[in-house]
Amino acid sequence: QVQLVESGGGLVQAGGSLTLSCQASGRTFSTYAMGWFRQAPGKEREFVSTISRYGSTTSYTDSVKGRFTISRDNAKNTLYLQMNSLNPEDTAVYYCAARPFAIGDRPEEYNHWGQGTQVTVSS
């Protein structure tokens, strides 16, 4: 069993930056591939990015490529999402999630979820 807690959300101006963190419990963090998802009001939960167990493989949805960077520090049991050049379309609740071994872009493939952190980007 792993517990995930996101932090780092907030209100920023368009063009600004935020770094989200996801702190995981337990001693088996490196067992999991990790992902970031987001959900805006009235929309389905959307894949943002994923990272393999040791960070050697990453993937991003097209809308954030070149602006967002996913990373992890297994020694600290922490997942990060660095977000640059934010725009109002990035406004959503951001969730981190974990799944055993393999990376994936479908929410149903992940079996552990954090509570979410709100990111609001003003124009």
C-alpha cells in the first residue's frame, strides 16, 4: 500500500511557472511507474505525463511538450512536475498516480492516487 500526497499548486499569472510535488509513503517507491493527470471542471481526467521506475523513460501529452518536465527522486520518494509557460488552459486539479512497473497513459491503469492539488492560471 502506498499513500500519495500532492503539493505545490496555486494561482499564477499566464506565462508563470509552478513545480508540483508528490510525496509517496513506503519503501517500494521505485517499484512504481508514476504519472500526472489533470481534470478541469466539466471535463474528463486527462493524461499529462508519465515516468518509468528509474526515470529513464518519460512521456508527455502533446499540449505540454516543451513546457512541462516530469522527474523523480527515488531516494526521497518524491515525484515532480515542473510547469513553465503556463496558460489558462492548464487550469485544473492535478493528480499524481502510481502503477506497478510499466508506464501508461490511461487512468484505469493506475491503482494509487493522491488527493489532487489545484492549479489556476489567470490571463
